[in-house]
Amino acid sequence: MPNKPTLSLCMITKDEQDFLTDCLESVKQIVDEIIIVDTGSKDNTVKIAKEFGAKVIKHEWDDNFSKARNISLQNATKDWILVLDADETISEKDHEKLINQLSKDFDAYTLIQRNYFNKYKPLTFEVTSKGDDYKESKNYKGWFPSELVRLFRNEKQYRFSGMIHELIEPSIKEQEGKIGKSKIPLHHFRVEKSEEFDKAKSKKYLRMGIEQIKQTPENPKPYFEVGSIYFGEENYTKAIKYFEKSAALIGDADNVEYYSTYVYVYFNLGKSYMKTEQFSKAVDCFEKVISLVPKAPLSYFFLGQAQTKLGNLKKAAVVYEKAARLDPSDPETFNNLANVYANLGKLNLAIKNFNKALKLDPKNAIIHRNIGAISLGAKKYASAYNHFKKAVELEPSFKADLQEVIKKLESVKDKLEVDYSFSVE
């Protein structure tokens, strides 16, 4: 009977005391050794690592993630390597599944990194946590997925490349290694890190990304990464510059090597055009994304916004309807769809969708204000009074705009027939 394959955990760290324990606890039962390259921690990171029996290698940071990663790989002695960041974990219920992968006829596996978020709309395609059976997702609205090779054979030819957002995949493909697709989630909790951390990370990544562009000017990925940083900083003009350059270098979606980058480039380029009121260009971008990923509701959502801005209300209604079918849990989609129908004069459809939005998010002041407005236009004065008043209660900043109409409605409220629901069957 062949020996069971062994597994090395390889990591790089710096000041990760708040996350490292959970990370190591999550995999200590399945790894045979822990290799950690520490790039200058000033907290208890190294102490925690040693408590788990890790081999800790000190490395002076030199703005190169791949170099640090590869030092960890060079020190690994087991058959397979698992790569984690300190703010990531593997669920215990996936341990057996992961170990079983090591005996199959592949040289590497992708894991699905779940980047958890709590903001209502993330920057990319999201998956809702509703109905998910992993305890790790319970405290978050959802996640956006990223497929990454993090499990691979310990071969000296397999090494990371790229100063930032480093990847092992190119070297595995160069060696004609077989990459299998695993559905095992990699739970990523960057959302729990501080705002100061995010600002410092963006500043560092921007510097490194620009340097990477100088070193590999024909590689579209660092242009996309720099563009994403500028987008996060709300510098949309610079974001567009780098996204457009990335798109030009990729060419078209047939470029298999950069297929996923192509999708994300056009999605984020479309949002950047929206921010700079270049709505026709935004439409082109979102339609490109939809042609490749036809079941991503956010693409239809943003396309609906762009068509609305261009005055193409019938087209906007069609794509918002599609977004609502793909994600019937999003109140903002129903609210926007209702506004479009209201502007098309289809009040019954507007009311129907406003009610759907309100049922999903009953404390949303904007929805209450919108229902108040359409109620007022339809001479449903009691409903208008009720929803305007609720809107101000939920969002006091609305008072300046609504207090006069509320006052007028209040002065005659006793003469009004009470009709608070204003629903249409």
C-alpha cells in the first residue's frame, strides 16, 4: 500500500497576530509541517507561529511577494504544498476532501477564495451568504469568489511570479502540469482588517504595481491591478487609463491566458465610465461582460443604470428584470426597476416593484421616499404622508426636502381615507 502523501503549509506574514491563530488552527490537523517566512513582524506573529511548531524564516521585505513566497517553497520538505495567507482558513469539514485530492492524478488544484464582505454592493461579482452551509460565512452578507491555485506538488520548477498578486499558475503550465478544479472554499477575512491597514496596503500595492509595469510593460495584469487601486481611491480618470491599457494588451476574450482578467477589466472599466458619466462606453463594457458571464446579476444591474442615464428606459427595464430574476434578494434592483416603470408611466408595475423592494428592505429610507412620491402623484395622499414621514424618520437628512409636503399632507390627514399599503395584487 503506497504511503499517504504529505503536506507542507507555506505562508508569508507580517504583523498578523490577530489572524494567525485561527488560520493555523484551521489546518493543523492536516499539514505535516508549517513553513512561515516573516517579513518583519513587530507584534506576536512569530511567537504564535512557533507555538504551532512552525519553522520561521526571517526575510527582509523588498517589495516582492513572489520572492518571499518562493523562499517558503524552497524550505518545504513534504510531497505537496498548501499556500495560505494569515487571514484565510480552511473549514474542518473540507479536511478529508482536501487530503483526498493529493492522491489523484493532478499536479495542482484551484481553491475558491471567498472574499467576504459586508457592504451591500462589492466591487465585483458577488455570491450571497443566504442558504450557505459554512459557518464561516454567517457573519457576512456574501463574498466575491476568486479561483486560485493554492495546492500543488512540491516541484522545484513550480515557483511564484509577479511582484504583487503573485501566481504559481504560469510556472505549472510551463512545466505542462495538470491543474484540477476543486470546489473547496478558502475563507478570506480581509474585511476584518482595519481601515488603516487597507490604506497602507493600497499605497504599497500601487508602488509595487507601477514598478511591475516598468519591468513587464506587455503584461496586462499589473495595469488592471493599478487601475483597481485607483478605482478604490475614487481616482476614476487614472483608473480608466490603466483599465483601457490592460484591455488593449489582452485584445479579446479568446486570449485564454487572461480570460478572467478580461472579464474583470471590462466590468470595472464600465463602472469607471459610469463614474465619469461616459454612459455609452459603460453600456459597451457591461454588454461585453454579459456576453461572457450571462448569469452575473451585477452586470445587468449596472447596465440598467447606464441605460437609464442614457434615457433608454425600455432597455433599462429589460435588463433590470433580468437582474431581478438572477438575484431576487436585492432590494436596490427592484427599487431601480420601479423607478424606470414610473418614468415609463407604468404605475402598477412601479408600485408592484416598490413593494417588493420594501419587503426586502423595510428600513430603506430611499424606498419609502420613492413610494411617497409615486403615491402623491397618484393622489394616494394617506400613503404619501405615511411613507414620506417614515423616510424622514429613517433618514433625517431628507427632512429639508420633504418637511413642506409632509406639513401640507398632515394638515388634511384626518380628511384622508387611510391607505398605507398602497399595494397592487
